[in-house]
Amino acid sequence: MEEPGFRVLLTESGNRKTEAIRAIRTVTGLSLWHSKLLLDSAPVAVTEPDWLEAAQDAAGVLEAAGAHATVLCDWCDRTITRVAGPLDPAPCNGPWPPETCRASCPPTTDWVRPLLTDSQPDLRDTL
């Protein structure tokens, strides 16, 4: 099973197109011409980072430039909000355990997941 990834979806270009093109260039590294084509193609996936934090940062850069962006989970296609707490209360509809879906679990508890599974030894026993 592959690692979960995320898609940053540019949903709307917004009113400040010049700033949005600069933001796309910042996020993707594309040329000015390709960034403009991407902006004019909205809704379109801008980037597909492996880390939720990178996806949320990219969406934040686009939104700061006046564009509208959404982060989607590659596994279950659910929208991931940029707030603390459970990201999406609905159950994950993929063929993987719900606790591995990043759209179901806040990123602040990601480091805790291996400690909570039965397959990992209790680290307190090593003290």
C-alpha cells in the first residue's frame, strides 16, 4: 500500500491574478507562462505533496495571494480543513485502517499513532 499523499486543488483564481500567478510559481516552480495557464485552468491540481503540512502551506500561499485552494486526501478524496482537531469526522471509505487516513486524524497526533497500535511495543517497558 502506498503512503498517503495530498492534492492542492486550485478552485478559483480570485481577483488578484498577478499575485496568484506569483504564488503558483512559488509553490510549483513553474515558469510564468505555465503558471498563468494553470491559473486559467482552475479548478486544477497545483501540486501533490506527500506531507499534509506541505499541502496546507501551499494552500495557504495560494489563499494569501487571493486564490481559492483546497487540500484533498489522495486516498479518500475528502477535503481537509486547515483547523485543529479532527479534520473530517466522516469515516474513511478506503480499504485501509481508518487510523491511517490523514483526513481523519489531526496532524498534531501523527507522531502518536505508532504508539497507539497493538503491533508496536510499549515504550514504557524499555525504561
